[in-house]
Amino acid sequence: MGYSSWAEIEPTATPAERQLKACAEAGEPCVLGPYGSPPPAPEDWKALDPTRHIRANVLQFIVLSQITTKKGIQLTGADIVEPIDFESAKIPFSCTFKNCRSLAEITFANAHLTGTLAFENCCLRALNASNMEITSQLILRDTHFIKEIGIGLMLQGARIGEGAYLAGIKMHSCAKLSGMNIGGALELQNASFSKSKGTDADSYALSLENTQIMAQLAWQNVSCSEGIISFTGSSIATLDDRDRAQGNGPDDIATWAGNAELILNGFTYDQITGATDAKTRLAWLAKGDHLDGEFFPHPYKQLAKVLYDMGHEADAREVLFTLEQKLSIERQNTLRQDIKTLRQTAPETGLDIAQMLLLGIERGKDWLLRSIIGYGYKPFRSLAALILLVFLFWLFTLAAWHTGGFAPNSGVILTSPDWTALGTQHPNAAAAWATLAPAGQDWESFGSFAYALDVVIPIIEFGQTDAWAPSTSRGLAGSILWWARWPFIIAGWIVTALGAAALTGVIQRK
């Protein structure tokens, strides 16, 4: 029953209600119980202490009537049984509730409040402030929400002018903060969330989807035993997820730990106050890049962009390198699933064989790009690959040279009497030609390492391959080197081309 005047209330008013009226008129805090912790639950909600019991419709009358001063409502230690309904109300002052207990839901849906709405050290069943407009701040500090089925905290679509502070709250059901617009910061500290209970319960523990935060999101020591924490489509200026327990030492983002599933797809931020090293951040992303088997690449792109803009370019490249690895794994998994499906649905067509070929090509391409240039983000890996190729080919070259497997790369020399004579007198005619024969004094000196460089690196010319060539008729080492040249030449071209493409940006790095 609603009241239109205090005269209707007076005959049945409790001492707590009379005290609240007097304090509201005087602009003073109304203290019905001790401050510092939620009051103990009454033994019998039907026989409440009249010095603390305030009926919901009396509270509604005092808040919405003209008797309250601009200093607003400051109520401490009240017990309220019935649902409190301020839906679509216009409240021209702040409302602060401390150490209060409410057995039923409190509703501020579509209401407009000029000032601050605060609940501190309270025990509430549920709070519905969807689409509410608060010109100053929303404060929920050390407040316990006992509702277990449904939504315990509903702030969907709320517009908060200065900031929202949720510190020390404890949820037993879903908290829906999606679609909010916060002109300042959103602070979530020492908070505990959980999905609703029941077979038909919402799988979300905390929804922050499509929320716009103009300042920072402070996320410290937030726990969630089960359920989904979703940031899909949300946008903030600064992400601050430092572990305050670590002090000002190395940044830590252990506050994201827990058994909850994390969704970061579409979550954007301009900068990070906290850990910026790739190892720590990649562990964070790994918690939120999959849902129901679907992989989301956006969180990696977003993190890489922010790290790059903040000057952490090496860490940004590491993030993008990891993204390419994961995308390749996803492509291969898709091909494997296609092969499995084809074998079950159309085994006679042989399409699975074509898919297996595509899988092999995909794996080979991934290995090349990952190993040689790190998908374009680690181009200097190609230098290490070239060094390895040169070293291996150098070993083949040494073996062929010292066993007589080389000959001058000249038809004139090979048909000359001097070469023929050396071939009959020395087991290593090439070495003798380079060092002993008078006709060879003006010929290009042989260098095994230079020859390896000449073969493997196509853009370098030392003249060794023009002057010397392995011979297939002068021993096994020469034959092996003659055939080995081709794969090493091809490998050298591939590694050099990929390295040049990565360095010049032909392989894009964004």
C-alpha cells in the first residue's frame, strides 16, 4: 500500500520510521544500528525490532515526498522485509544505505537519481537498477547479495556520470553489468562472483558486454568459482589489472585466475596499467580466446595494437607470432574435422584424400613461415636458417675437396694435357691444380666456405661456382655434393626470399 501523507503512516509508524522521517527533514544521518558490518539476521522476520524495522512503502514515501532535504537519505542499520520499488522515480538527492538488510528485491529500474547511490556493508537479496541514470557515483562496498537463482545485481543499460565502485561485494548469482555507460572509472576490487544455481540458470557469472567506460577499469582480486565472465564488445580507456598485493614491484595479473571462462572477444582498451610483457599477457589471453570450441583472434590483435602503441614493439610482435600459430592450428583442426566428416558421409568419393593433401600443404607452409621468419614478425630467424644451411653445405664441400671430388669448372682446362697429367699423378687433382701446377697459378683459388656461401646465398657472388664444380666421376663425396647442390640452392632461395619479404614488409606485419 502506498502512502500519500505522513498522517496515514503516523498511527502505525515504528520508532525507526519516525527517526528516519526526522533525520530526512533535518538533513542528518539516521543511525538505527552500529556501523561497520551488516547487522545480524533477525531470528524472526515477522517480529522485527521496531527500532530497526522500516517498512518499504514508508521508505518510498519519505524518499519520494517533499520532506527530505537536498542532503538526501543516509540510513544505517535498518531491516526491511518487503520489496522496495523506486522504478521510474525521480530522486533529486543522494541515497546512502549502510548496514541495512533487505529480505526482498530493491528496484531502481529506469529511475533518475541526482547524486550518489551507495550501499555499504549491506545484505541485500537483489538490486535491479537497469537503465537507471545516476549523475554522480554508484557505490557498492562490502555488500552481500544473497539471491541464488536469476540475477542478483542488474545494472544493464545504467548510465553513471562519474564512476562505479564495486569493492568487497559477494554474489551468489549472476551480475549483469552489460550496456552500461560510465563517465568515470569502474572499480572491481575484492569482489566474488558466481553463476546462478539451478538447471535453467544463466551460465554467466558476470556480464560486462557492450559497456563503455570513459576512464579506467580497475580489476583487482576478483574471484569467480564457475560461470562465464564476458567483456564482449566493451570499450574502456585504461585497463588496470595490477595485483595490489604485490605492491609496486613486478606487475602481476593473477587476479584473472579462477575456474571461470573468460570472453575477451571485441573487448577494446587504449592502454594498460599493469603487466606488459608478452609471456604474462599471453597467459591472460589464453583464458579468453575460446568459447564452446570457437577461437577468437581479436583479443590478440587488440593486445598487440596497444603494446605497439605503448612502445613495447617486441612484445607486440610476440603476441602476433602466437596468434599466427593459433590460427594455423585452427586451420589444421578444421581440415582434420572435414576429413573425418568426409570419411563418415562420403567415403567412396575420395575427397578426404584431397583434404589430406591440403592439410599437408598447410602444415608445410606453417612450418616454413614459423621456423624461418616467425610469420613475418621474426625476420632475423632467416639469418639463422641461412647460417645453418651454409654450415651444412660447407661440411659436404670440405669432404668433397679433401677426397678429390672437385675439378676446375672449365672445358679448356679439363681437356688440357696439364690437367690430364695431374689426374694420373695425384689422387686429388683439383688441389694439385690449385697449388702445384704452373698452369693453375692464375686460376681462382679454392675456398670451401666461400664455395658454400656461393651456392646457398643467391645474392652473393664469390666466383667459386664459376671456377670450381663437384665431379661425379671422382669419388662418392663429389657425387653427393653434385646432387646436394640443388636442394641447397632451392632452400637458399626460399630462405632468402622469405627473409627479404619479411624485412621489407611484403609479408605484412600489423
